[in-house]
Amino acid sequence: MAHELEAAMILRRKQVEAAGCGSRSTIYLRIEQGLFPRPVKLGARAVGWPAREVAAINAARIAGKSDDDIRKLVQRLHASRCDGAMP
């Protein structure tokens, strides 16, 4: 149960930065390049990222995956949002 809650957590930008994903400008540059998932809207002026998506990207980088592999991963993560399931 605790693992399910942790997997469903939404991280705000400062938390994503603290997770080692870079600065604000780096995060948004990677989003433009297709190397990081788009944020989800939490409200009129708030966005966040699913924690498991951030973890998946970090794991891919640690594993030495190429940028093309990471782009494919980002596409799968985005598609899984529509399905309501994670890859």
C-alpha cells in the first residue's frame, strides 16, 4: 500500500530539481527536446510530475540509455497517462 501511494505521488518542480533532474531551465529544455515528460496540471497555476515518471527517467540515465531511448521512454510514459497505467 505504501509503495502504491509513493508511486502515485506528484512532485513539484523544486522536488524534481532535488531529485537530480537539473535546474528549472534544464527541465524545460529537456521537455522541449523530448527528454523529460511534460508536467501535469494540478490547478490554474500549478503543475507537477508523477514521481514514477521522474524515477523512470533517472533510472534510464543511470543505466546509460541514449537520448533516443529516453525519447521513446518519454513517449511511452505520456501514452500510459492516457491508458491510466504505467509501463
